[in-house]
Amino acid sequence: MSAGGGTKAVVAALAANLGIATTKFIAAALSGSSSMLAEAIHSVADSGNQVLLLFGGKRAQRAATPQHPFGYGRERYIYSFIVSIVLFSVGGLFALYEAYHKWHDPHPITSWAWLPVAVLVVSIVLESMSFRTAIKESNLIRGKVGWVQFIRRAKAPELPVVLLEDLGALIGLVFALFGVSMTLLTDDGRWDAAGTAMIGVLLVAIAVVLAVETKSLLLGESATDTDVAAIERAILAGDEAERIIHMRTLHLGPEELLVAAKIAIRHEDSADHIAHGIDAIEQRIRDAVPIARVIYLEPDIYEAGRQPKQAVEEH
């Protein structure tokens, strides 16, 4: 995974979740709390998700082959999509099932009554530290973009996934703490079931958001508006091209961009001049947008009646 910040955030989240999951399982076994069990399974799902993200990042670094000439950069998107499925099934659906079971067979927490509360408080502290790391690493590349837009537009999936998982974990811990505390205060196990149900609904919602955003990346997204503008300026910076007839961009992976453009040349340009001009344009594009690694430029004679007048169509 080329994005060191993404790797750092994933590793921090994995370390936190492994430790938290162990303590949650112990507390769930001793107290019989369904909220605690749901949170333990949630932490296991999150740990598995971080392993998937690391594995996907490693596989994405493989060199291109004749069968996959554009490389394996999109494997990071595939494993991020798998993460959403795991979070939905293992985390969300299990919590909802456990809530349904506990609601119909409620029982108070009678043994090790305050252990779940202690574990949840400590877990909130640890998850907050992991969340802080994810925020810090995201701020390095987020710029002035809002958090919602960052999650929706980020081309590297690891940081948005970890951000949502950590945020969901923190909110889920608060739900679990609410359910456990109310059960201890009222001796009514249905509060524990209610907290478990809220965790399940939360995880399903986060999984759906991740699936929708990752699906868009799998289908293929264009470059950001900033990169598109930089590519346009690079093409037109010299006198090789009169205008851009149309252009398309596509992310082959988080750090690899394909650029295909049809450019208008002069009638009198020789083949040698056109070839050298295309080489010069390609170099300017790579200087302006380093992730533009695959570039196809097609020279053409611009005819106003055949092509739209604007420099660039939808990209």
C-alpha cells in the first residue's frame, strides 16, 4: 500500500481492536451481557477487516501482467468492498440476531456486574486513540475538503474505511454502555437487548455506506476536479495542441490514473512534429499530475461542426 498514512491508521486500528476484542469476550463470558458480546464480535469483525485492507494493499502492488496489463491497483477496492460485507454480516446481522434473542429471553446482569462497564470505558479510551490516529493521517491528505466529501471522494479506500469503522466503534461502545448501565440500574435485560439492537443498526448503516462508496470506485471514477484542471493546463501549456476536443480520465487504482484525450493539431504539422509534440505533452501531464501513469493522446483535426465547441466534454 503506497499510502503510508493509510497503512499506519490500519495497523493502529488493528492493534486496538485485537486487544479490545479479547477483553470484551472475557467480560461477555463473565457477565452474560449481550451488548458486550455484540461489541466483542464487532471488534473481531473490525480486526478481520483491517487484515483484509493490509492484504489487499499488498496484493495491489503486484506488477502488471499480459492478462492484467493495467496492474492490480483495484484490488484495494475489492478488499474494501469485502470489508463492507463482513461488517454487514458478521457485525450488524449478528448484533441484530443477538438483540432479538435477548429481547425475547431477557435476564439481568447478576455476576461481575460492573466489569462490562469498566471494559467499555477502557475500550472507549483505546478506540479514541485509534480514531485520533485515523483523523491525523487523513488530515495530511484531506486539505480543506469536509469530512463527508473526503469519505465520498477519496480514491484510496483505507482511510475512509478506518475512519468509519472507528467512528462506528466509538458510537457502538456508547450504545453498549447505555444498554449495560440501564440493565444494571433497572435489572431489566431488555435494556441490554436495546443497546445490542442499536449497535446492529449502526453497523448495518455503516456497511451500506461503505458498500455504496466502494462500488463507485470499483466501477471506475474519474480524476478529481483539481487533477483534471491540472491535466488540461498541461496539455494546452505549449503550442503542440490548439485545443482539447475531448478527454476521459479513470482511476486504475488509488495512485494510478489513466488519461485519454483527443487533441486538435494544425493542418500543416508534420508527423515528426506531432510525435515530438505528444511526447512533450505527456511529460507535462506527468509533471503536473504524477499519478497519471497511463496516457493516450490522439491527434485530430478539429472541425467545429463535428465536435462540440467547449474544450472538454464530460470526463
